[in-house]
Amino acid sequence: MKEPFSIIRSTCIPIAIDNCNTDLIIPARYLASTTRDAKFFGDAFMHDLRFDADGMPIADFVMNQPAYAETPHRGVHEIIVAGANWGSGSSREHAAWAIAGYGVRVVVSSSFADIHRNNLLNNFVLPVVVSPSFQQELFETIASNPDSLVEVDVPRQQITNLATGRSEHFDINGYKKYCLMNALDDIDFLLENQDKIKAWEEKR
């Protein structure tokens, strides 16, 4: 679902897996599906690390631990703090669908695979690149207190660890920033500017 981005303040899921590839994010067997149902892909997110061959939750995987699992009391974790080179491997857009379908709006990492980074932006998930030291501080903060909050201020392009007060600036393409803040995909943006496009065409 497209929602405008402004200031996102949330607890986080720490997925400290470096080089986490898109096959881990969503296994290849889900690529044959013709649905775009958000829940279907959200349920498939990290499926083979979350569940065993019998479909039972793997207790020691972070997303199944009580501190990080979604509950009525805690609600949805809108931020993932991820390992380095998040989203490597194949270019499947389904990986971004799975992350968005799970309810995540921001993924924080020290680095992203380029195609996956663009797929996230195109599916209303903000990839935030931070320094390795800030990334490590977030992992340590979340481990010591899973209820710690992180704030992502999109207008100011600033991420803050509210437990320590430390902030970092992050980069985002100006066009994508505008689209996220106004809940516009590429087609929405063209429709919003169709009068300008027609006027330019008439001048030619």
C-alpha cells in the first residue's frame, strides 16, 4: 500500500546477515505466482530461514523470537536493520514485494545491491545507507533493548538512534524522495504532470 513518507519511528528487526541474497529474501519457487497479494509475499519473506521443511517456525531465527515477532501489543516493525550488501544475487523484484508485504517501510544497511536498492524504492520501501559503525551501533542497541526506537526523517534525510541520540545523514535521489513523500509511483508522477507534458509537446 502506498503511504506518504515523512518521519518513521519504529522498533526494528535486526537481520545481521551479510550478503543476504534475494533467494533468501524470497525463495525462487514463489516467483511463478501470478498474484500481487501483499500478504502472500509478506508470508514468504525469509521463508526458508523462518520455517523448517514441515512449515514449523525455526525458534532461533530472529523473526521468530518473541522480542522481534509481530504481536498485537508491539505491532509491526517498520524498520529492518540488515547486514552488509543486502539484496545481492538475482534481480527479482519479488524480494522487494516480500519486504513491503511484511509491512517494512525502511531497510537500513551499510550497503545494498544496486538493482535491489532500486526495486525497494519502486515498491515504497526506503533503503537507507549508513556507516558500518552506525550499523553496528544499531545492532548493539537493538540487542540490548528490542524496544529501542529508530527514527527515519525523510524530509531531512536523517536517521537517528533514539536510544543514543546519534544521527547520520543519508542520500536519496531527489525524484524518488518526492515520489515517496507524496505516495506516487512512476505512473502517478506522469499523471500528476500530464498538463506540463502536453504543453511541452505542443511547443515542439
